[in-house]
Amino acid sequence: MSLVKTSVTIPDDVLSEAKKISDNFSSLVTVALKEYLRRKNVEKAVASFGKWKGRDKASVEIVRELRKEEGRKYAKRSR
């Protein structure tokens, strides 16, 4: 894993609270961002539930048809 140095602007009170929790601010921010991204990905997945309801065809059939469209090369799959 490569590391990138960056600069962020946060309120003083947030930084003070963070320093009370950990003396390694970079590690704390990394953990917090990973958790935030995990939650956002879960929210995105939950929001997509039911999107295929009410369609005439099964989702597998729709995906197969999309993959067969001219000019689309999905990892050179034929199905």
C-alpha cells in the first residue's frame, strides 16, 4: 500500500477531540475514512435493492442481452 501526504482543513474542536483519542492523527483519519466509505458502499447497495422489480425479463436475461450488443466487449465473454 502506498501512502499519500495530503492536507485537510477541519475545525479546531474536531482536531482537539481526535488528539484525545489518538496521538496518531493519520491513522485515526484512515480508520474513520475506511468506515465512512464502507457505510457509503452499504447505503449504495441497499438503495439498489428492488431496482429490477417490475421488469418483464429476469435480470440475468437483461444482462446477457446487454453483453451481446454490438461493440460491447465484457472481458471477451460470449454469454
